[in-house]
Amino acid sequence: MDKALIQIQEDLESIKRTSNDKDSMEFWHARDLMLVLGYTTWRQFAEAIERAKEACKISNQPVDNHFLPAPAKSSGGRPKEDFFLTRYACYLIAQNGDPRKPQIALAQTYFATQTRKQELLEHREYENKRLEARAKLKDTEKGIESTIYQRGIKLSVEFATFKNKHIEALYGGVTASQLKRVRKIPTGRSLADFDSHVELKAKDFVLAMTDHNIKEKNLQGHYQMTEEVIKNSKATRQTLLSRGIKPENLKAEEDLKKIESRRKKELKASAVKKLK
């Protein structure tokens, strides 16, 4: 790596701060960043900050989440304006800074690399959440299948009807087969393997609640148990809608089986590497 790039990396990391709360969020003071990026006056740097805020707004990101006004400090004169900046805010400032400054070009490279690393990390964490939620849903599905089998739903057609009514109620009347066509999911595959994290959690909640109520109310037979899953699915749907989530409008996400396969290959490659 170029020495100048290593230096700017060290300088930027040296002024990074970490919040004292449980989230331990990283942030930078704008006044510290100003000096590292080669600015000598706040007025000029403030112009770069304003351009960065505009870029943030255009990207549909909440500006106040990335550019948080810091308590103004005074050293005998008038209070000095300052901001708490996220890594993304720093990246935008570098992108909108004075291109004649060598520090700006180096900072652009550094923050672009770090931002990409963070994006990949967040994507992997989201994949983990989906994998965990899918595994949990499978367990819940096994549990309720056992419950309803013991209480009168024994035929394959009855199992299919129970599941379809659950999906229809959760997705506002849209059937599982219709969802598969819209989302371009193979006929023989489970919808849940392509669900978003919120859908997986919603389905798990509906079925866990239904399992509980069937036992608690001592429901018996196909009609009573199907009515219970419909009620719970509709109630969960209303909760989603109240938070601005319309489940039938969500897009299919990457096949979880492909993610599992990729993870297995990564583990195998890592194991081979360690043996070398």
C-alpha cells in the first residue's frame, strides 16, 4: 500500500472516537477531520459539509443520523460549530471536498474501501439473521404440525389448506402459488427460503401464537384450528401494515439454500487453508 495512503489511514483512525453507550458507535468530530483533510478554515470546510449533506439527502439517507450537531465549544471567543460524523458522513465529505487537496483524494480512497467493507459486513450479518430466522421457523412449523395432527388434521389436503389459509390471511388474500409466480420462485420450493427477515419472523410469530392458542383453548378439528391461524395471520398483517410493511409487495430475496451452500464452501476453503 502507498505510504501516503497508509498515513492518511492512520491519521483518520487516530481521530476516530467511540460512544460510551452500549452500541459503542464510532464517530468523528468535524473539527478534527477538517485538519486531517488539509483545511485551515472552518468556513471552507463547512461548505464541503453542506455539499455532503445534500448528497446524503439525494441518497435518501437521513441527514441527522449522519451529521449530528455537536455542543459548540468556546476558547474565549465565540462558540465553535462542530458535528459528530458517521463513517458515511466522512466519506461524503471527502467525496465533496476540494479535489486539489492531496488529502482529499487519499481520504476518498480510504473511506470508499472502508464503506464497502462495512456494507459487506452488514450484508453478511443480515444473511445470518435470515438463516437463523429460517431455522427457527422450521422448528415452529414442526411443532404446530405435530399439534394439529394430534387434534384432527391428518390428511395431506387438510395440511395444505391450513398452510394456504395462513399465507392468504398474512398476504391480504394472495395465495402461495400467486406469490411464487410474482416472485419467480420455482414451484417445488418453499416460499420461506426466499423470504425477507421480517417475513420469516412474522410467520414464526403467527404459527407460534396459533400453536399456543390451540393448546390453551383446546381447539379440535380442521375448522377450529384453521380459523385460529387465519385470525392470528390477519392480526399480524395489521401490525405489519401499521408499520408501513405490506408483505405481498416485498421482493424475493436470495435463496437461503444458496447462501447455506456458499457458507459451507467458505468453511471448507478456510479449513483447507489452515492445513496448508
